[in-house]
Amino acid sequence: MSVHNATFSGLGLLAPLTRQLAALGYDAPRGVQLAAIPAMLQGQDVKVQANTGSGKTAAFALPLLQRLMMIPPSARGRFVRTLVLVPSRELAMQVGESIRQYCAQISPAPSVLTVYGGVSVNPQMMALRGGADVLVATPGRLLDLLGKNALKLDRLETLVLDEADKLLSLGFADELSQLFARLPKNRQTALFSATFGDEVTALAGKVLRQPLDITMTAETDKADICQRVIEVAAERKTQLLIQLIKQNQWPQLLVFANAKQSCNRLQQKLQRAGINTQVFHGDKSQGNRGAVLNDFKQGKLQILIATDIAARGLDIDKLPAVVNYELPRSPADYIHRIGRTGRAGESGLAVSLICPDEFHHFRVIEKKHKLRLPREQVCGFELPAQQPDVSQDKNPQSKGR
């Protein structure tokens, strides 16, 4: 079946799911869904690499829900059938909400629970007393709940690791090892991520059984992200950002910085310039982060300054632009950051402000992602002549991922 004439029903999905997808505005399956859904419906293990915003959540959620539809409600029991592991609270909430939306026309509706740290464990323990058809969890909180005997995983049928590379880069390797030791070996396992490093490849070799390996390249995705790289002195970055915000008048903008303190300082400087902003990082309470994220999603907040916890799990419809005020420490996170824009086939803009101390690191990012991006300088913010990036490629391309 070609991408152009594919339908969700043609992939084998049943009417309650296809009707709900139509109600949500899903016209046709995207590339990653076309490749992954039939394999997962058949119970096959999959290892899927696809860009952010390409539709990975639906690619694993829809077949999981259909397989649950085949089970009589009387046979569901007080245990967890499907486990989706994610690296952050925000991604857990987003994935859980997406799954609940997809099953809105299934009767009786599967039970979908979401558990994560940073909030009281007691309500989550109470909710798990009746088991869960689908449990979306962060590893740390899941281990807490297992330690309190709040759930059982011995009858788990399907395990999904979403953003598998981030789970490992955040230091969850030990937690994952503990969890895998508690899971039945006879299960379906799926790994999804935008990037797969050596650690994830090694993990895949240990936990997957004859998987279907799916790699969706940038060329197969519809996302169109224009990437701009502007050279500027470190001490003038904020002034340049203020000018870009006022000139472009973006209806919404996501700005990335590396540290909580950097976010707070930048917020203060923008506020003094008359630009209203909010910050989003790990020092904020879960209630505050939820409220800020909700305001941003609803368009009530124009500018959000965030650390890399927003590089994953933040799905903002039609976000026109992101700015890397500071480059991500991990080259892999560059793709996740810029992937907040240009989602679901929309075009987007990603701007990186780089000072001379960051020239080398940005070349590392380019090499990692096979990019060649032109360097720009903005009038009034030019660097002194002795500070050019002399290794810049002479024939760059300004688009790509």
C-alpha cells in the first residue's frame, strides 16, 4: 500500500478507532504509522526511528488499543497488560492523554492510567488497585509503585519504550535493568525514538526478539524546518533575541537554554524589555509546569523559555519557531529541540544563536546529523573580523534535519 492511497482501515484498524481518528482530523496514516501499525497488530517486536512530530505515538497506541479490543472486559483483571515507559512527566501526561483520545469510541473503554514522580504516590496507588489496560509511566515512579506492591507486571503482554535514547541518557539504565528482570519474557516489545545511539542499539539487542527495524529518514517525513544559524557575541545574545522577537512578531516562540538559572536570568532580561515570558524547568512544581504548559498550548502565552525537559513531550500545534539561545549539550538533543516546530506536516523555523565559544560544538552537531548550515550575522550585531568560523562549509544547505 503506497503512502498516497493508504487508509487507517486499510491497515487493519477497526471502526471505533478509525471513526475516532477521523473525528480528530487524522486524514491518512503517516509513514511511520504505515510501517509500524501492521507489524504491531501481528504482535511483532519493532525498533522504530522516526523524527519528532512524525506520528510515533499513534503508531504504537493504535495497535495496542485494537489488541485490547479483542479481549473481553471480564478477562481484563487486576493487573497491567500494556506498559509504556517514557523519560519525563510531561511526556507521560501527553502520551496518556493521546491514548485516551484514541480510545474515546471504544466501548467499554480501556483503562488508561498515567503515573510519574513529583506528585503524591497515594492517589496513583489507589488508581492501580483495579489494574490497568494501559499504564504510561516514568521508570522511577514505576519502581516506587512496584516496591509498594501497588501493581503486578507478571502478566504484561506489551512493553513500549518511547524516547528510548533519552531514557538511557538520563541515567535510567539501572532502573530499566531492574524493570526488565520483573517482566515476563514472552511479551511484545517496541522501541521508538527519533535517534538511536550505541546504547539503544545494545539495549535493542537484549530486549527485542527478531524485530522489524523501521527507519524513517528526513526525506520520508513531511516536516519542513528551515534552520538558521546566527553568529553573535555571547554578551549580545539577549539583545539580538529581543530584536528578533520584536521584528518577527511570532505568535508563539519556544526558547531553549541549558540550565534553570539561565532560563530565569533570560526571563528577567526579557521582562525588563517589556516581553512577557514564562519559564519551564525542573525547579518548578508540577502544578506550575502543568499550568504554564497548558497556557502555552492554548495560545495564552506567547514566549516560553525552557530547558531540555521541553525538548521531548511538548506537542504544540502549529508552533512557528524555536530558538536555541544556548546549544544543547548533547548533539542528539538538537533534533529533538527543533522538532517542536514543523510538526504534523507544518513548516517551521529553528534559529540557533551561537557565539565563538560554541562554533566547534555546532560543527559537532552538524556532523552528527549530516547538516551543512550557512552562518549569518545580523546588522548591528556583527562579530569582529578576527572571530569568523573559518571551518564553515562553503556550500551549505539551509534545510534538513
